Amino acid sequence: MSKKKRLWKRIRHSRVWKSIFRHGYEDTKRNRILQIRSNIFLHIHPAKIPSQAGKIRFTWCMGGITFFLFIMEVVTGILLMFYYRPVTEYAYLDMKYLEFDVPFGLILRNIHRWAAHLMVATIMLHMLRVFLTGSYKPPREFNWVIGVTLLALTFLLSFTGYLLPWDQLAYWAITVGTNMIRAMPFIGHEGPFAFVNKYNDIRFMLLGGTGIGPNALLRFYVLHIMVLPAAAIIFIGLHFWRIRKDGGISRPL
Amino acid sequence: MRKEKEKNIYVWPGLAIMEFLTAIALTIILLVWALLINAPLLEIANPGISENPSRAPWYFIGLQELLVYFDPWIAGVMIPFIIIVCLMIIPYIDNNPAGRGEYTFSLRKFALINFNIGFLMWLILIFTGYFLRGPNWQFYWPWESWEAAKQVEENLWSLDPVYGLAGLAAYFGAGLAIPRLISPRFYRKCGFKRYVIVMTSMLLMYAVPIKIFLRLVFNIKYILVTPWFNI
């Protein structure tokens, strides 16, 4: 045995190595199961799945892709937060800063933007697939409800992010969107049966004012980077947990 | 059919490898996309100069498009609210046990046809709002120039409240009664409560294209006018 191999063997039999890696890598059935079971990231999977359940032509892979895009959004979003200030004086300048000064800043913002658009599309396709395969039927009813919640959260995440560049596109799109809230029955000041005025209705609460200004920018920012992602992470966790608990990956039960 | 296909595979490495490969492929796609096309950035926000047309983000354009046909409290609030609620109750009102976890059309015709019509309507509204609307939200074919001004508003009229109320009552009344008479089997399978919920959500969904049709063909602005709200 050469010196190198002996050293390698010693390392792999050391207490430190064994404390980190609990099993070997030989292709045995036991190791295949342990590979999933003893890894926190992989253990959301079962050790085995029915062969036809993992086929792309059955699942379209849309749920997984949506989840991956969400991770992508979190990573690029955190990186963008280093360069972006949610203040009307700076927000737009920081966009230009990202475009012209920050190394790879433009690519970073592009990925964040396009992945967000893609995520809205893939979550809609995922819903379509789940409906077409009847995968909302008992015992998976409640997971469908969680899924619809995640759909709504994705829309809201995307919508709140839309304002942050603070350009004309953002400003007027959010104007169109939030003007509709004025018309909410009872709690919007232009809606039917309104008992509020424009200084205390639901739109004022969302925007922190009667129009889109510094308060609205800050509120959308906090919703976008903290409140909604936290809610999404909780519901994603629930969603995956319930897949395992409610009959596993979609297939005839 | 299920028995013969029931073969289990190990997730490691089969599925896990596929997931990693998908992640890598997606990363490459996004990277190339980001290198080729820049995210839009217009002039700095200016409350004094409005974009014409100002569009909502594409996934909300369906709702913005509905503003042509409905008042904001319906298009922007009630319709999305009803869509979300109806989506959430689907598993509880669909008591057809067939096609659980598999593709089938013949066993679930009713559910699949109606869901797909709804899905398609959403896409058509997005497409219309995104590609076929010009300044002042007027309708322009893609080959028409936005320079040519469109006639602003046709002569719209509203139904007399009495007729409007009668029309709505007839629509929902007939919509609830006729399917029951035509297919007593469907009614029996549902039971009274489920039948009413299913048919009401269906009637609400199909009321949207009907209102669009009435508006486009007969220039009807409101079906029902009341002092508090208009439909």
C-alpha cells in the first residue's frame, strides 16, 4: 500500500472523519438508504419511491423547479440587499450602481428578475399538473390548500418586489395594482359600503400614505425581504412535510 | 394496472442525481438568460408623468383587463378573492374518487373541462392585456400603430334595475335548476349542499365571459345598478 493510500485510509478511519460522515460510500443498499436518511437536506425524500412517480413526463418537475427558483431568489436577493437601500432618494441610484459599478451587479439583478417571472409561471404549471393528475384528492386535500396559499404568496412576493427598482415601470404598475384595493368593499374608501376614508382605509395601511411614496417603498421592502419570504418558507416546509405524510409523491393510492 | 407498475427505486442516486442535474441546467439557463437580456429599468419614478398605458405585472394583467368590463371592486377584489377561495375548496367539493394520482380524462370530464376553461380564460386575459392593449387601454392589434387614436368610448347603457335583478335571478335560478333536471344522477351524487356550492362557483366563473360578451356585443355597461354598487 502506498504512503498516500495509507494516509487516506487513516483519515477515513479517524474519529473526526467518522463523526462527520456516518457511513461509507460503497454502493450497497444500506448506504443508499443512509445517504438519504442521514443527510438533513436530502432526508425530505423517502429512501425509495415508486419508479413511475419520479418520471418527468408525469410530474413535469414543476414543483421541484419552483422550489429551486425560490432558493435562487433567496440567494440573489440576499446579495442584492448588500447594494440596495429602500429609500426614495437612493433606490433608483442603487439600480444604476448595480448596473454600472458593482461587479456582476447587472447579472445578479437580471437573474433575480427573470427567476421571479419564471417562478410565477412554473408555480401555475405545477398547479395545473396537480389538478390534471387529480393529486388533490383524499388524503392530499389539505396540501392543495397549502399549495394555493403558496401560489398567493408567490404573487405577493413578486408584486412587492416589483416596486423596489423605483422606476416608471415599477411606480405605475404598483399604482394600477394598489388602486384596485381602494375599491375593496367595507374597508376601501371607494368600495361599496365603505365606512372609511382615504386616510384610514386598507390602501392607506398598505402604502403608509394616500399615494406611493417613501413609506410605501419601505413597507413593500420589508414585506418583500422579510415577512413574505418567512411565510413562504413556513408554508413550503408544511407543503413538503404533508407530501410525505399524506401518501407520498403523487401516484395512484 | 397499478400492481404491474408498482416498482420501487432508490432515491439515491437515481432521483437525487436528476434533481442536481435539473438544478445545474436551470442555473445555466438563468445565467444565459441574464447575460442576454437585461431586466427592464425605465426613468426614475415620477408621479407627475404617467406611463400610457401603465400595465400591472403580467400575472395581474388578467385582473387589469377585467377592469374594462367590471368595476374595480369586482375586477380587483371580488374576482381574485373568489378565485382563491374556489381553488382552495376544490378538494372538498370534488367527491369523484376516480383519477387520483394519474392522468385520465374520461373519468373526470366535468372537473377537467371546467378547470381548464378557467385556466385558459386567465391566460387569454393576460395575453389580451399584455399584447393587445395600447394607450388608454384601447384595443390595438399587434400590427396596428399606436399613433392612430381610437374612438374613446362607445355608447354604453345599463339595464333597468328591475330587468337586471330579474336577469341575475334567472341566470342563477336556471343555472341551479336546469342541471338538476337534466342530470338527476349528478345531483344525487353531489347531495344538496355540494351541488349548490359547485354550481354557484361554476355560475360565477361563467358569468365573467358572459358579462364580457354582453359588453362587447350589446354595449351593456352594468347589468344591475344600485345606489351602493353596480354589477
